[in-house]
Amino acid sequence: MRDARGEVRRPIGLRLWLSGGWLTLLVLGALLAPWVAPKDPLMQDLFLGRMPPFWVAGTEPGYWLGTDSLGRDVLSRILYGTRLALIVALVAGTLTCLIGATLGLIAGYYRGWPDRIISRFVDIWMAFPPVLFAILLIAVLGPGLVSIIIAIVVIDWTRFARVVRAEAMSQGAMDYVASAQVAGRTRFGTMLTEILPNVLPTIVALLTLEMGIAVIVEAILSFVNLSISTDSPTWGGMIAEGRTSVHQAWWVLVFPLITLFLTVLSFSQLGEGLKDRFDPVLR
Amino acid sequence: MMYQVRDLRLSLPDMTRKPLLGSAPRIEILRGLTFDVPRGAVLGIVGGSGSGKSTLGRAMLRLLEPTGGSITFEGTDITHLTENQLRPMRHRFQMIFQDPMSSLNPRRRVGGIIAGPLKLHGMDRLTTRVDEALDLVGLPRSFARRFPHELSGGQRQRVGIARAIALRPDFILADEIVSGLDVSSQAQVLNLLGGLVKELGLTLAFISHDLSVIRRLCNRTLVLHQGEIVEEGETAQLFEAPQAAYTRELLQAIPLPDPYQEWA
């Protein structure tokens, strides 16, 4: 038999380039904020309030995306807000993924009573309206970065649990699982070495999606003033402030909104792109 | 005797007829089977759909636990051993699955699929053993770096065979392994398996619904019908003078080529 098929390199898609590029830019912006931000994000200058962005006439040089009603630089505030947004996305997204995927995997693979317990919890959880649940949680825990992360994890683990459970169930019915038993692999070992690699593409896609959702939830909580203290700039906080003066200074609302939109979109596209690129099973 | 099966019974709960409360009624799938598999035999297990032949195979490999009777493998009663007790002896009886796509983990390379069971049983020289197994089933060694979806159906089934023989088992169960293949791949896989049985001195149980496939390969045949053995004997004899009505029915179902037929 001939073996003509070499290693076929798949090109990195445009999707992966664009989403990866935007997220890299954000990470750099967040890390280097003290050096690249043109102004102090908290510095107020009432004489420079509501300056339009640089391409509109009547601006002060150095304020690229204009200023808000208190004269704070919008670009610098977005850059500093990126820090919080990314921390929340990474930490909350990863924790949610770990907890949800583990429970889903156990429920889907072991079935029986672990499945009954976990599934009942998921059903109960899903009956709560998520945003109200988050607001309630923050109100109890008190605002702060840790509370935001806890709230996101507590609300969203069910998303992972449900999807991963279904996926693990369908994989568990495959013959390669029986084959692992014939080979003498333990139940637990089979779950980790046979099932998990096959559920992983789904988990990665969900994880990136979840990171986007975490950014949104943080923005929502900032919007209703339940995120971290008003001193540190957040995208949601900026959107909330911008909303009040949208007729006089649209840029205060629009720029953080665009940043938020692009970030959430990039996270979800990153997941799809990674799947296309690294999943050995061509679809 | 490699396998001694005595009055083997197996029933599974029928979830489709489960009442709202209480337990589901059980369906008797195997109703008391008694037979032996001598060392070095190639035993054909034949029967129609729903005759219990796959269930019998899975019970012999203890993927299912029998509800009655006993299975003795090389003198050890394995009927009710726990998975932990079975694990050290699992390398001695292996299985080749019906569907070569779903029985190979799609996200592992062929080399890993064959080496996985070897690693579990603490064998050394993994690459050498994988290469040997690929040689035996007539696949190029470079296939070790491929994923299952990059192979044809016949090639995948050879990987399934390679995985089973790499452990050098005493017994292999082949469950309908050619039913998903086209006729020429079927012939190749059957020839290969027949050759391996002789070369490695294997004992083989070959499950099929197709008597013509059984005739090529097996020296003894067991005919199953609705969970019971209706006939057992030398394959040649069974084809010459079938005793049970069901066996005659199966024999008549074999399509014979008619050399005198014209296309006109």
C-alpha cells in the first residue's frame, strides 16, 4: 500500500488572524497601559470636558478618542478598563469551564446517580434568571473583583455542564470506549484519556465563548454600578456614564461599546478558529 | 479447553416497557447456552438479527455480566469477576469490533491506538511492537502517524486487528468485522485473519450473520436462534447435512452466483 499523504498543513484562517490579532492588541494594551495610555485615566480637567475625538474640529491634541464630561481621556480609560475585562474573562472563564466541564463529564460518562444529582442541580439552577441572580449575589457578597468572578462562575457553570454532559454521553456509547475496557483501562482512565480528548474541542469552543460572556456580564454589572469601585475605569461603567450624555458626547458611549463588541466577537471567533485549526478530525 | 460455557443466561431490563414506577421487565437474551471453545479452534457463531450473538460475545469478554450459568476461561471462572479482578487477565482475550470507525478513537493516531493497550499491560519496546503488528496486518509502518479518518474502511479494520493481536492474546473475538466492508475488502480481511490464526496460533470466535463468510474461515460453527443454540458442529458437516430447520433457512439465504444467467 502506498502512503502518499504527507503532513497537510492547514492555513491559519482569516478568522483566527483577526480575532487573535484583536485579542493580542488588548492584552498588550492591558499590560502596557501605564506606558501607552496617553493620559492618567482618572485625571479630571473640567475645562477639557466632552472634547470630541481627534478627527473632529475643535479638539485638544493628545486626546485621541475625546474626553468624557469630567474631562477624562476616553482612550486611556478604555485601556485601563481592558485590564479588568481581561482578568474577569480569563479567571472567570477558566474557573467556570473547569467546574462545569468536570461535572458535565462525570455526569455524562458515569451516568447513574452522579448524573441524577448533577442534572437535578443544573435544572434547578437554570430556573433562576441569570442577571438578577448575579445582581443578587453581588449585593450579598459586596462589590469587588472576586465577587464578580464568583457570580459569573456560579451562574454559568451550567452552560458547560449541560453541553459537556451531552457530548460525553454520545462519546461514551462509542465502541472505542468498550475497546478501552477490553484493553483493561479503568473507568476513570477511560474518561480522561479516551473521552476527554474527544470532548475537548467542544470545551475549548465553549471556553472562548464563556470568556466573551464574562466580559459582557462584567459590563452589565458595571452598568448597574455593582462592579468594582467607580475609581477604576471599566467598560461597563463608561457605557453607563456615556449613556447619560449620548446626545452631547456620543464618543463616550460608542468607543467602549465598540471595544466590548469586538472583544466578545473575537473570543467566540477565536474558539471556532482554534477548532478549525487544531482539531485533527476534519469536518 | 480455552472457554467452557455452561448454561449461560443473560437478561437485560427493557427500558421501553418500563412502567412509570417500579423496575423495567427483563428480556431474556441468552437462554441457557452450553458449549466449549477448544484451544486453536476457529468457532463461527452465526444467527439472525436479534439472535443474541453479539450479546454472547460481549458476555464472553465480560463486557456484560451474565445473570446465570458460568463462563470459564482457561480454568478460571470469570462469570462474576469484578473489573479490577479481570484487568490483569484482560490482555489474554481481545476483541475486534464491528464498526471500525467508532471503535478507533478519532483523535488518536494509529500508533497510539495500537500502543495504548500495550502500555496498560506494562509491555516494553512499544514502537517495535506497533511496527510488528502493522507488518502482520499488512499496513505500512508509516500509518502509525495517521488518524483513523485518513484510512479506508478496510485499512481501519486492519488497525482494529492490529490492536487486538499486538497484545499477543490467546483468544480473539471478532464481532461482525466484515459486515461494514465491500466484498473485496471483506475477502482481504478474511484472508488476513485466516493467515494470522495459523501464524500466531490464535483461538478465534467469529460472529457473523453470513454463513458464506463462516464457511471460509471457521472449523466449528454454532447456530444461534432467539438466544438458544439450535445446532453445533463441524462447519463442513453443517453445510453438508444441516439438522435444524433454522440452519437450513440460513443456508438458503446465501446468494449463489449463477454462471448461466445472461444480462439480456
